[in-house]
Amino acid sequence: MTRRDSNAGTGTLPRAQAGGEAADVSDREAADVSDGEPGEASPTAWRTRTAVEMAISGVVGLFASFVLSIEAWHLAQDSSRTFACDINSVLSCSTVAQTPQARVLGFPNAFLGILFESVVLAVSVAILAGVRFPRWYMWGVQTLYTVGLGFALWLFLQSYFVIRVLCPWCLLVTLTTTLVWAGLTRLNIRDGVLPAPAWARRLVASGTDWFLTGLVLVVILGAVALRYLPTLIG
């Protein structure tokens, strides 16, 4: 009698834990099935599409960060060196690279870009392979990339309003960082990682956030065109 009770007691906790984990997985799978975007052939198509968008944006951003890092290395050896993206006096990567804003932590900001883009690129490829990361991990990635987005937007604003010279490669990094952050946020809201009000969940589930992201990019590019396009065609 005692031995049966003991065995039952030792088996209860693992079964409860397994049941809880299974329920969590089932809830997340059910969310995939229930909140697919309207008109989708597959309820998980949004996940694949988001991961592809993040991967492509991550590759482009990583390439731009590598180019800027190499150029910064050459500039450290020869301060008179010009970059391949030095178009004129107001569209010049080397001019921006020699400002204090380009070395906030004492080294080229592009090194941070390599870090941020590498992390999110690995995550997006894993998602394409069907990997589901723990909530704490996705929270960490979201936090890291939110810092990255804030940093990219800050540098863009510094270039636009303070330095008044634009770095084309830096602009590309800003655009890709915005795209990746939007995709990552979409994943985390729809997976329930990030707490969000009902209206935000509906907005993301309907795919409206794609249009909002596009609007942000249009505003950035419009501001750039308004200030710098005349110098190219003048």
C-alpha cells in the first residue's frame, strides 16, 4: 500500500510537467490554426513569409554592416580615404564615419550591426526550419533588436538633423532593421510572447501591420528624397 502510494507520488510531478508542456505547445499550434491571415491557403503561411522577410532583410543588413566595418578599418589607417558610397558632400559615408555619433561606444557602430543582424538571421533561419524557441529566448531577441532599432533610428536622425550628411549604407541598415523588427514583433505578438491589447492582436492577425511597416519606410525615404534628391539631380 505504501509502495504504491510512493510510486504514484513520484510519478505525478513529471506527468503534470509533461502535460503542461504539451498544453503550451498545443495552445501555440492552435493559435497558428485559428488566426491565419484572411485568404491564406495555409494558416501558418504568415510565419514562413515573416521568417523569409526577416532573413532577406537580415542578409542585406549584415552585408551593409560588413561593408561599413571594412571601410571604417581603412579609414582608421588613412583618414583621407574616401568610401565607395561617397557621392557628394551631403551623401557621404566617410564624412559620417568620422563623427562622434559613428563611434558611440568607442568603436565603429557597424560592429554592433554585425552582432544584431547575425542574431536575428540565425533566428529567422531556425524559424524557417520549424524551430520554436522558448519565450525567454524570444524576449531576449526582441529586447536586443529593439535596442538595435532605436540605435539605428537615432543615428538616422543625427545624420538628418545634426550632421546633415547622409550615409547611404547606414540608411540601408536603418530600413532593414525596421523590417526585421516589425517581423520579429509580429511573430512575438501572434505567438503570445509579447503581451498586447486585443486591438493590436487583431491588427497583426489581419496583416495590417505589413502596411504600417511600409508606411514607416515610405516616410523615411520621403524625408531623404525631400532633402537629398535635389543634390543628385541639380
